[in-house]
Amino acid sequence: MHSLPLFHRLKGQPVLLLGDGEAAGAKRQLIERAGGIPVDDQQRAIDQGVRIAFVAYEDPKACEVAAINLRCAGLIVNVVDRPDLCDFTTPSLLDRDPVIIAVGTGGASAGLAKHLRLRLEKLLPQSLGKLADSLFGARDRLRSRFPDGRDRRRALDEALREGGALDPFAEGSADRVEAWLKGAQDKPSATETIALTSPDPDDLTLRQARWLGEADTLILAGDIPETILIRARADAVRIPASADVEAAGAPVGDMRSGLTVIIRAPER
């Protein structure tokens, strides 16, 4: 990844905004929308330990000078329309409070990010935020129902998958959380196998892609391309396959609870 996406809490915090005009006005709205307080006194902001700065001068040289000075003072800087001067860029945002989806291109094309976000706007129901709030309110009961974290994750994966009881793309899912929680059942450990046909993740079937995204443990049989592994959960345990796995197609001694996925490298 060219950048590490982060969600930064700004409520009640000052944010330095230099410049005026349309570009600065857009950044002001963004800061205020996130609960931040725009300030325009550079030296005072530095003295008070402000951490984030937006620079929106129309003069390119003034932008360069401001970016250097602010960075030297310890702030992280965004310069409007100058990704080469930015420590961070601002994505196109889809807001289903408290769900926020950010689409970024690292400054390559704000227009592309916007139109991707507009497509997603059509797909995601307005009730998505309500579903998130309902799941948050059910956390304690969910932990009581599934004390083991992997069991809890598998139950949620089953409910939130496409066509599941709480499918986030389906209207009314938020209203089904209580009924789902009462009827949720433990799922036994399972093992699935993905025999890759190429290093291209687009060649994965929908089911294989879902297995990758839900797996607790990955058994790697052969040299698995990073383009495939990037589709898996970051916290999934990765285990090189033993000779027993290669021969029998089932993990021996490495079996974990939850969903285990054996990935076989594409044949050369």
C-alpha cells in the first residue's frame, strides 16, 4: 500500500488551516464535519502543539514554504492539489454514521475516488449505520453467548455474509439483530481448500474470496502469491504446509478452531 489508512478523532481539537478561497472552504467544512476546530494562526498553532495542518494557498511557492516549515515544527501536512507535498491525503467519504467508508487514490485522481464513492452510495442502504449501532449495543450479550473470540467472529461472519441474517447490503438487517442473537448457533470447525489457478485474485470464485476473508488459519501449500494473501484477514494465522498436508490434503497437527483454509499454489 502507498499509504496507511487511519481514522483520526478530531472532535474538539484545533486543526491549522492556511489559505482562503474555495479550496480552503472545502477543507474547513471537512474539519468541522469531523468535529474539529479550524484555526489560522500558524505560530500559535505550533506553540499549542496542533498536530494536523491543511495548506490551501493559491501561490505554489507559498504552499511549499508552509509545508516545509510546518513539517519541521512536527505537524503532519496536507497541501491541496499537491500530493508531492502531502504527508496525508483526504479521501472521498461515504457517511453512514457511525460507518465511514473512505475511498482514496493517494492523490492520483480525486475524480476517480468520487465516482467510486458515488457507486457505493447506491449499493449501501441508509440503515447501515443503524446496523452498526445495533451490533455495538449487543456486544456484551454476544460475548456472553460466544466467549471464545474465534467462535464469536465466525458467528458474525456467518450472519454478515451475503445472504446472511444480518447482510449489511439488505434493508432491515438492523431490526433483526435481537432475533439473530437469540437463535445464533455455534458453528463447528471447518476446513476448506483453495486450489489456485493463477496468481490473479480476480480468478478466485466468490466462495473462495469469502473463505479467504473469514479464515482464522491459512495453511500455505507452496509459494502463495502475495496478491492472493492480501485478500485474507491481517490477523489470520499463516502456517507453511507440512508434507502431510501436501500428500493428504488435510492439515495434520496444525488444525485450529474456526475456519482453516488450505491454499495450494497454482501449477506451473
